[in-house]
Amino acid sequence: RCDGCKLLLIYRQKDGTHSLAKHKRSCQGGEIEGGTSSLNQTKVTEFYLSSKTYNAPKKLKEKVKLACTEFIALDSRAFELLSGEGFSNMAQSIFDAGKHFNPTSNINVKEFIPSPVTISRHIDNLYEKKKSELVQFCSNMKTYCIICDFWTERFTGLSYCGLALRHVSVDFKLYNFILGCVLYDVESQS
């Protein structure tokens, strides 16, 4: 790792220290005091700690941005999907799984993504867990709003009723909980 610009350099045995010397000549990150490395130099093992965060290279960010854009467009998903906590947790889990492999490994990500059937089998467990969390959360609420929404799906003609609970905390954070979405077969939605 360059102490000047904080760039992580790749070492290949056949090149020796050539990549470090070449980088040092072109580094724009500033000169190291006294021309020698600091006593506080980061150890290589610190790069693998999950508690340490780094700025992602621009090229990698562009690749992820393109993949996210394709995901939203090709799968017809809402733009807000990417900002959800569930999506972030999933992406972080996949990223953490990738850290266990050598960068030259050829891993197919499909091996890590469960099938829709597997996910459907775990929905009930997640529902029960989130339901108990919601009950505990609601017991501390003093104000809330219940939203009832009716709509008809154009293609099938089926009508639905959705119920949501919204709450704004004292630090102005909006909490939105979908309480249910049920088939509504009464002639009048009122």
C-alpha cells in the first residue's frame, strides 16, 4: 500500500518491487516524511478486516452502477429498490462472500443466490420475526398513521386492499410498514 495516495498495489513475484518503484515515481499522493515508510504503516492483514472501510475505485463504481441500472431496467424494478435496507444487506452479504476467494477465482454468483422456491420457504420465518419486532416497536409509539389503499390490477381485473402503518420518530425518520395486501372481492371499494 502506498503511504502517499493510499493505493493498494498488486505484487507479483516475477516483477519483484518493480510495481512499487514505478508507482513511487508517478505518485501524486505526497512524499513520505524522510523518504522512508512510517512506523504507523498499515499492515496487509488490516485490508481484510470488515470494520475498515475504503473508497471504491472509480472504475469499479462505474461497473456496479451499470449492473444496477441493468438490474432495474431488465427486471422492471423500482428505482428505490436499490436504496432499501434489504437490498443493501443482500449486496453486502454477496460482497462478503466474495472476499473469501482469490481475485483470480472464477466464481459464478448464481451459486450464491437462492432459488425463488428456497426464498418462499423462508418467508414465514422472516414474517414471524418481523411481526414480533413490529409489535415491540408499536408498543413505544405515541403517534402513527394507518393508510388504506384500494386498487384494481388492469390485466386481471382483480382488486386489492393494502394497509400500511407509518410513523415519524422524534429524529424525523420515517418508518413505513406494510401490514397487509389482500384480495378484495366486494363490488364497491368504498
